[in-house]
Amino acid sequence: MSLTDAAAALRAHGRIAVACHEAPDGDALGSLVGCGRSLRAAGWDVVLWAPGDAPLPADFAWLGYNDMVRSAPADLEQRLLLTLDCGSALRLGADGELAVARAATSVNIDHHADNTRFADVNEVDAGAACATVLCLRLLRLLEVPLDQPAAEALYVGIVTDTGRFMFSNTNAEAHAAAADLIVMGVEPDAVFRHLYEGKPAARVRLLARALTTLDVRANGRLAVACITLDDLEQTGADEADSEGVIDHLRAIRGVEIAAVIREPRAGGGTLKKVSMRSAQPHVDVARIAHAGGGGGHAMAAGFSMEGDFAHVIELIETEFTRA
């Protein structure tokens, strides 16, 4: 199937629910806001669904959360479900598979190579830098105009998923799309101030505590840091304030994989959530994430598992060093 099929499905349905994955990042929220609100402005009856009950990240609150629902719409049977940046139905939450089954039809637009193609129409392009680029393609195909707030949201997705245009997924299309959005009125300096400045002191305190746990292994090729529930309590930080810790690990000379392991508040101290980044194109962290029951990209992936920190670190190191 192709993006043309996705566009045809949308043209055939006036009522849609646009969803991203739970625990959304900038690409997921940028896609949800930029694509969903543009479709609404163009005449579709749109519900924006950001699954999960954890607070949405404060870094992107300026995009606006007021019109988002956190659980599947009650009238989903009457709506097309458009999922963005969502690698599997399970990424929609515990009832994700049921939600896909309930929808009148479903369209899955994503750039994760391990996407499970769970929808009726699947447009998965692993060569795309981010989901927001695919959203921009779709909106152009549908001839849906973008206002400045929607353009800013899509720009956020490109900036964050390419690591400010520094990651290996950055390509010509990402730069061209960003340039087009700037022409539409996006002010890069204003977006960067929203994303990377004005951070709460609690985030800096959490970073300081996390870096004291730095554990460099595998002859300097693996760097790990851990964040406990106590760290969150002592610093007054939110879970989202752990964003950015991994970039410090990834920047260490010789490191090929950076991993941050944290205890989410909802996990009661036994669940561990792992975020991984590859610092070298030949190192595939998605393979390690799959071993832990998760997934993602070759350069950025994650998983969740029960156990103590030592057990999780052992799994990462074992999979990393496996020939």
C-alpha cells in the first residue's frame, strides 16, 4: 500500500481519530498536532488522541494540549483511526489492539522499520527522517493547507527526531521540509527557545544525580546511567525531566551505545524503562530493544522490563557484545 491509499481512505471518511503513541516524544506530538489540527481546519471531524494517563511532557505544552483526549473515543466505531509514529497497536496502550479493531477503518503512518503493519492501510517508510515528514507528505497529497501553529508542530517533530539535524537519520528531505515550514512562518529561534531553554532547576538537579551513576562498560563502548524514584522525589523533577540525560552519555569519547534506565512512578519501583541511543551508524540498538520486548530505530530504541538495575544493565551489555 502507499500514501495514496492512506489519502483515499481519509477522503472517504469525514470523521477521524488521530492518535500517536503513549509516552509521546516531539515527533509523536508534532505529528498529532500538525496533522490532526490541519485536517480539522480543512473540514474533517477530528478527535486528537494522546494515549496514556501519565502527564504529557511539559517541553511541548506550548503546542497546546487542551483539545486532546487520553483514552480511545467512545464513538471510535464511527471513525477512521489514523495512527502516527506508532510502531504497533500496543503502543496505543493496553487497549490499543481493541481500539484498532473497533475503528471503522485504520490507517498507520510511521517510519519505524519494525512497525507491525497493524492497520487496514499501512504506509511505513523507514527511510523517512521522522513521522512529521510523512505527515507533511500526506497533507500535501490531500492539498490541506498549514497555518503557522501546525507548521511549528511539524517543525518540532523534525528538529527533535533528527537531534537538531545532527543524527544519522537527517537527510535532504528533512532539511527541505524544514525549509518549507520556515517559509510558512516558522521562526527557528522561537522554536528552539521553547524546546531547549527556560528549563526548570529540577531538571538540572536530576541530571546531576543521574550523571553520578555513570557506568562505562564494554571497554568504553557502553555508557549507562540510572534514575530512581528517589531521584525524582529528591529533586522535585518530573519523569519527562530525564530527557537530555542520554545526550551527555552519547557524547562521551568511544561510546557506541548510551542507555538511561529509569523507574517510572507508575511502576512501583520494580518496573524499569530503558532508552537507548546509538552513537555509531553500524550499531543497531533496536536489536537490543527487541531482546527486552521493545523496539524502535537502529539509532534510537527502548524497552520496559521488571527487575533491578543490575539485571537490566546485564541484558543490555550481553546483547550489545553478542557476536
